[in-house]
Amino acid sequence: MSKQPAPEEQPAPQEQHPRHELSEVLHQPVRFSIAAALAKTETMDFKDLRNTIQVSDSVLSKQLSTLEKAGFVEIKKAFVGKFPRTSVRLTAVGHQAWEHHMATLRLIAGG
């Protein structure tokens, strides 16, 4: 029979590393860049967002779909005259996820 250490002798449970708090959705570089761009503005046109983060239409569209499924962005499609116009904005959930992700990165970096 093994003797159980007294409670004061037991090692304190080790805290989980902050990296476990990072958002898997936002950690991907293109999605991170999208969130960073959208966090600075109320809404952004698809074309402007594409040019800002320097990706193709198809890459941006695919990553926006992932962010939309996670509830992080809202995508609105409308027509201006005869021309389609797509705008994107971070949702409240997206803003919250972005702030938490950035705070966690700062914590990991020691800042």
C-alpha cells in the first residue's frame, strides 16, 4: 500500500499554457488578417478587404465562409445599381473572439 502525501505536500496543479486559449478559427493566417482588418472598421467591402489582405477572391471567399459559420462575421450582399456589392463586418461574437485571441497572444509574448 502506498502512502498518500498530505494535502500540503501535494504539488499544486499546473496551470494550462495560454496557447490553449487561442481561437483555432482565428489562428489561421488569412482568417487572422481578415479579423484584424475588420476589427478596425465597422464594415468593409469584399473588394477592399481582398486588396487589404492581398489574397484572391476565392481564398477570401473560402475563409469568410469559415468565419461566418463560426458566427464571427456577417456577410451582406446587395446591388448598387446593376452591380453586386458584398460587405463584411465582425459580429459582436467576432469582436469578442478577436479581443480574447489578441489578449492571449500578448500573454504568451509576455506583454
